[in-house]
Amino acid sequence: MNRQVVVGVAIVNDGRVLAALRPGAEGGWEFPGGKVEPGESDQAAAVREIEEELGVRITVGSALDGEQPIGDKYVLRVYLAELAGHDWSPTLREHAEIRWVRAADLRTLNWLPADQPFLATLRDRLVAAE
């Protein structure tokens, strides 16, 4: 079965990663992002989704290893990214809260199930960059 790709974006800055809280009963902490549209690359979708959700520009880097099913219709891929430029004035359009999280604190948040498998690899990358 072909699943639609959803990109999550692990925006890294100063040894921390941006976590975003999705509101509601099904909510939890996640890497912001969204669905890849037909004909769109994962990277282009990541840039578009972060612009739509947070109103900021990013530069997309490499993908974290693996992908994670979300139900029967979707599969999540997570990409590393950095802020493009120095203007960091996010507008929360999809999320109730955002916060910058250090490697040691990643597991203290209630991450959505699909995002959880990426935390160990992300933690290792953040620690290696310190």
C-alpha cells in the first residue's frame, strides 16, 4: 500500500531542537511539518510547511534514518533543518506552544507516537554537535 509522506522538521539551533505542541485530545509534542503534495519533494514540503505553520524560513538538511507509519494512510520522515537568516519571530498557526529542547530533555516531553522513534538518533546528533 502506498502511504502519503508526511515530513517532520527537526529545526536545530544552538544545540537545541524545536518541539511543537499539537493541541487537542489527540495532541502532543511533535516535530512541526506536514503532508508532501503530489510532485513536491520532501525538502520543498518541509520548507513550505514550516513557512505555513510558523511563518519562518528554514534550510533543510539530511533526513534522520528510517520512517514511521502513521495509521494506515501516512508515513513520517524527519529532516534536520536550520533557521535561514536571523529573524526568528514565529507565529503559531497550528500549535499551542513551541519550545527549544536540549538533548538531555527530549524524553521529558509527551511526544506523539510517530515522532518517538526519531528521538534517540536526534539526541545522539545533538550531543555530538556540543
